[in-house]
Amino acid sequence: MHRAAGVRLASVASGSRHLSARIVAPAHRFLGQIGAGARQIVSASGETVRLLIEVVVVSAGSVRDAWRSTVALRRLQARRAAVIYSSGCAALSGDERGVQHARAELRMLDDLITAAAAQPTHAPQLVDP
């Protein structure tokens, strides 16, 4: 799972570099026509724009992942409620096999919900050493 996240982040980073290169590249065409001080300002501005685009793209990916985690957790909880209902129906009808099956499914769903709720839903904070 960590490998897939790394691949996803690498593709996001390359996409943001491509996007920022398309935005910043026209500014570099004019560097030959202006003075050295202005050249430094344009270069620094280009780097700032590139970093801001990368932050926005990575943040959007984090928001998307958090939304997917929330939706998956809600689906698991809805499935759990449906299994509880079906186990009650099975118990009322005297279907012992259906009750046992529902109990096993409830244990599995509880484990999945616990695991899904334990995962962080936002990008980890970077800590300076």
C-alpha cells in the first residue's frame, strides 16, 4: 500500500512539474531581453509559482484521498447496519445458520471499520529535525 502511495505522489509531482513548466516557460523566453536584476526577479517568481502549483496539486490529491477514505468508511458502516438487520431477521425466523453467517460477517466488518478508521485521512506533517 505504501508503494502505491509513493507511485501516486511521484505521478502527482511529475504532473505538477509539467503544469508549472507550461506556465513558467513563457516567462523564461523574455529573460534574454531584460536586465540582470529583472532576470533574477522573474526566475524567483517562476520558482515560487512552481512551488505553489505543486502544493495545490498535492493538497488536492490529499483531499481526494481523504474523501475516498470517508466514503469507504461510510459504506462499511452501512453494510454493517444491513448485516445486523439481516441477522435479526434470521434470528426471528429461526435460521441458526443465517445468524452464524451474519456474526462472522459482522466480525469481519468490525475489523475492516477499525482498520479504516485508524488510517490517517490527511497528508502527514513534515517535522524539522
